[in-house]
Amino acid sequence: MAGGTEDPFVRFAAGGVTTWITAQAVINIGAVLGLLPIAGVPLPLFSYGGSALLPTMFAVGLLIAFARQEPAAKAALAMRRPGWGKRVGKRWKSMRRRVKKRPSGER
């Protein structure tokens, strides 16, 4: 996505975020395989701990926001069925199947 846009901010931000997450993953995987010294870098989006997860999720959110502004994404979003995922009455339209209500204790 970083190479396909004309906006320099989007290009540099998307390239930086992609490089950051890729480098973090390569360092972690290299340390696990014994190819690189252990550096204490968490695996993005999978390692335990909120302090590394929050900035990574923020960065992924930026990438998603940038991707939604692409012309092809705008066209695809415009072609979605109207009303999908909206609340109708007291229920949401969804793909979940309906389950019959049973008295408590009965399976």
C-alpha cells in the first residue's frame, strides 16, 4: 500500500509501520530459531503483554484507515449490501443461525 499512494504522509507512515512490524517479527523469529541473539523483542500481535500490543494495534489501525481511503477499497465498500450489520428492531442482522429457546436445564 505504501507504494501505491500519492500522499507522502501515507506513503512514509505505511512504509514505516510495515518495516517496524516486519523487523520485529524477523528479530523474534530469528531469536527463537537460534539464528540471532535474544533481544527481548516480542512477536507482534501474538506475544503476551499489553505494553507492546497497544502501539502495534494502533499502527495496524493506521494501516487499515489508510487502506480504506484507496479508490478500490472505496468502490468495494460502496458496493456492499445496504443495511448489512445494522440493527433491525431489537436484533442484529447476522449470519448466526437461530437457536430455539429451551426450558432451563434441558439440552
